[in-house]
Amino acid sequence: MGPVPLAGDMTLSHSALKGDYRRSKDSSPFNRAMVRFSPHFSFAYFALYSVMAQIQEHNVPSSYRDNILKWNGWGYEDSYFQLNKKGQVTLSGARYDMSGQVLPLLRPWFEENLGVDMSYKTPAQPRSQVKIPEPINNQEFIDHLRNLGISFSNKSQHRLVRSHGHTMHDMSMLRYGGPQRIPDLVVWPKSEEEVVMITQAACKFDVVIIPIGGGTSVSNALECPEDETRSIVSLDMALMDRILWLDDTNLLCRAQAGIVGQSFERQLNAKGFTCGHEPDSIEFSTLGGWVSTRASGMKKNKYGNIEDLLVHVNVVTPKGLIQRQCQVPRISAGPDLHQVILGSEGTLGVITEVTVKIFPLPEVKKFGSIVFPSFKHGVDFFREVAKQRCQPASLRLVDNEQFIMGQSMKLEQNSYWKQLASYCSKLYITKWKGFEINQMVAATCVFEGGQDQVDAEERRLYAIAEQFHGVIGGEENGQYGYRLTFAIAYLRDLGMEYGIMGESFETSVPWDKVINLCRNVKQLIRREAESAGVKYPVLASCRVTQVYDSGACVYFYFGFNSRGLSNALGVYDRIESAARDEIIACGGSISHHHGIGKLRKKWVPSTVGEVGISVLKSIKHELDPQNIFANGNLIDFNRSRL
């Protein structure tokens, strides 16, 4: 039997449908043979529905996700790191401060710290070569949506970009392989009422719903379960992006859950307010996604995490709408259902509307930076700041590896005076203060508030820093550190062009375990990589990003050169899994703010216990007895029926 035509002029071989899909004759270090179809993907599976391959759509909106974002990488399509004619790294586009600028030290850093050979490339496959499975069309459901006037499409390009987040697995699948299972249909509700109608129809016609907000998940939360035989619908919240009302007396704002973070903040700023929630993904993540994953932002010290900001939330479930009777600052009415919804990751229903606290825009926003002789000095400083409860809006500490990496991302300096100032600063730190280049670390901070408040916070923080041999690094360095936050997310895509596999992960940990956990995890990453056959230098670094009374959030980055490995993704999985085991063994948590998804699900039972699992299953069973929201996140449910 010959190839079976797919939507979007693509084909899938007969052997692929039987479960034998391999991209053979390929010696890429990413081992493209790793991507294969599950045995569940058989002709019997595809025959469950009579209508196949036919393109069906109604009133499809123009979406930023389809028009301006990359389909196989992070962020905007026009923004990416590249080599100019001189072989130096630049950032394309014009969206960021460093766009169009030369980063003369970044290429040497890649070559020295990861063993990159710029002549050895592992480019991504063209989009036209991605093998996309045919949609399973539940025709009764589709006809019902059409009668209701709800927007939908089963075109391959719409389905593909809503089938993934941004894990290493997601990106490898898009760049070097093909998806095993993706949504069969995309729907775009415009209101809570339409979400209710879609959910009711899904229950009636036995269809799976997977909500999607910004698509920035790094936990495999958007990955479709391979063995799900029902039609899977991606419910895209992109059209539910309006602020519904703003209460400047009680300092509250209610918005639809699909509003993107940067749009929400921009509209609030225009009225003189801020939400204060600023995750690294704020450019693309959504308000509903923040609630669904129990998110945290870089300025939580001043404004709180999402659970501190949340006042009211509406959730559409198969059993009906969950909403509280009042929008008050606090209520004692039994267990708080908000805590059930926070972190539920799309397993119970669709978050449709959210009310959060807002704050007047600060009069002053000021950056700062501090250099310490060692990571221990920096952590001890953070601990003292937490004890005295004097942390500014944001306070972050990078280890030596990240400090050196940050220096490699400094822009080209054409000014003689800037070059001289940089040289003198380095001379002062290393010669006069005696800091070792391969030991020193840096903290960056953001102060927000009235002028007097900011001045007082700054004086107090720097006085504590001096007790731990900290040297004030200046406002410009602090500002540059935070500006890097958004541009640095594009680095992984550059690395993947040259065989680098890398990822970030995070944890929360008590203060007395921070140093040991950071040291042990970094050592384990290097040890596991070497044991797995990695022949080049390995990047293992960390930063302390959040300060609490009893502990901190620690963020890890790791990367390795996959050249010469026959199963690079398998090596990556081994390292990441071992690192999480080490984190837990050292007293850290399963996650601080990235959530569980399917990536960390195996550690949930030991985290919440047997009774905890039973409680979660009972809630799921009560709200979703048909398992309509069967994305497979958090814990295992029977994906067909509960």
C-alpha cells in the first residue's frame, strides 16, 4: 500500500500507521529514529471515525500564534540569533534592546564552554517535511459547532502549532522528527458562554478537550496522550483576551483568561496600574495559564505569586461553572476551591475569567547589581535579606557559570570611554578586591515604589551586601541583567543549530540546603553526561531567583554537545531525570512554578502521598466523570472513562 495523503499536502506511510515509523538512513546526533508512532496508531484506530483527512473549518480567526510566532522554536518568527558575515553572533529583528547588535564574545563562549564547532550544523527540517497524522473527525461534534457558529479548523498547520510547548522533546520533535499524536481539531471560543457550549458538546459526543493559552509550557502539558482514541480538541483561548472591568477603588481587575501577559500589563499601565506578575514568559503566556500552572513572577517579593494575586476565578467543568459568590479579599467558607483550581493544569476544566489585585504604577523603578567573591557569599547575603524581610521587588543571584555566560552576551563597545570604564571595573574587582574570575558571582535587583522608599531599600540592601563582601556593580549592569531575561530565551534555538541540547528546570528548597543542592545537582549533571558518552564540556549552572522566609527558588540550566551520540534525546532524558532525583534527595521540591504536566508526573505520588492521590482522583471523578479533560497531566487517570 502506498502513502496515505495527509491534510496540508503531507503523506504518512503505511508502515507508519502500523506503528513502525522511523526516519531511517539518518545519522544526525539527535537520533531522529527516536520519534516513532505508538503501536496504538493502527488502521483500526484511524477507522474509529468515518470522516478522515477532509479539511473542515468555520470562521477561522487570524491568530498571533499562527502569524508572528515560530512554529518550531521560541518566540517571534523574526527574532533569532545568527552569525553575521564576520562570524559574530547577532540577534535579528528589532523587538529587543540587543536586536541588530553584535555580541562578539558569545561565539567564543559557545566554542569554549560547549565544544561547539560552527562548521558542524544540525539544521531543522522544513515545515513541509514534518509528517502530520490525519485528524480524527468526530463529525457530529463538528456539525454541532458549525450550527452554534463557533470557530474551528482541522487544518494541519493549526493543529501542529497547538500540539506542543517548549520542552527539549517538543523542539526535537518539530525540528528532527514528527509528532506522534496532535489535536484533531482546533476551536476558538470568544466568550465564557461559548466555552460552556463547547464543553457540553464534548460531553455529549465524547470528545477530549485540551485547553491552550500561550503555549509556553515546559512540562509536556500540551502533549496529546498517544493512546487516546477519541477525537482531541485544542481549545485555544486566543480570542478571549479582553479586560472586562477595572475597579480603581478596590484595586481589582477582571479579564478573560486568554489575555497575554504583556498585553494585560500594557493596558493596565495605560490606566496607571500594574498587575506586578512578571514571569520570564510574560511576552507570550496568559492570565489563565498563570492560574492553571500556579505560576510565579520575578517581582513576587513586592506583588506576590499568582495565588497571592488571585481574588476570583471562573472555571467551566463538565459538571458546570465553578465560581464564588463574592469577590472579597479573604473568606472563611471551608476549603478554598481556588487552591484546587490553581495548578490543576487543564485536568478539571477551562479557566475563563480571572479577577486579580492591581497596584498603582510605582513612582520609581531602579535597577542595581552586586558582585560577591563566591556563591556561598551570595547565598548567605540572600538568607540575611530574607531574615530582615527587606528584599526589593526582585532579587536574583547567578552562579559563576552564569556570570561568565552573561559577560559573553555583552554588546560590542565602540566607545573608548565605555571600554576604559569596563576595564577599570574589572581591574578594581580582581586586583584591588581580590575576587577570582572563576569564583565570583553577581546579584541583580529591581527596586520599585516611591522615591523615599526606593532610596531606603537601596541603602539597607547595600549595607547588608557589604557585610558579605559584596561590591556594588551599578545600575547599568543590573538593568542589562534583566534585559537579558527575554533575549536569552532564544539561545537554545541557536544551540540546537549546532548540536546543543539544553533545558532549564527549577525547584524550591530550604535555606540550609541551598548550597549543597546546587553543588550536588551541578556535579551530577556533569557526571551523568560523561557517563553517557558526552565528549565535550558540559554546561551546568544555577541561579537563586526567589527569596522566601524559609527558603528559595533555584533555577538550573544545563546543556551538552550531542555530537557523536547515537541517542542524544535519550542521554538528555537520563540527565534531566537524574537531576530531578538528586534535587528531591537533597531536600528540594518537584517544582516551584513550572508545574507537573507529564514530564514530572512520576514524582507526584511520593510528593503528595497515597491519600493525596486519592483526593485528587476523587475531585477529578466528581467534576469530570467522562474524563473529557484527558490531557494526562498531574496523575494517571483512565483516559477513556473514569
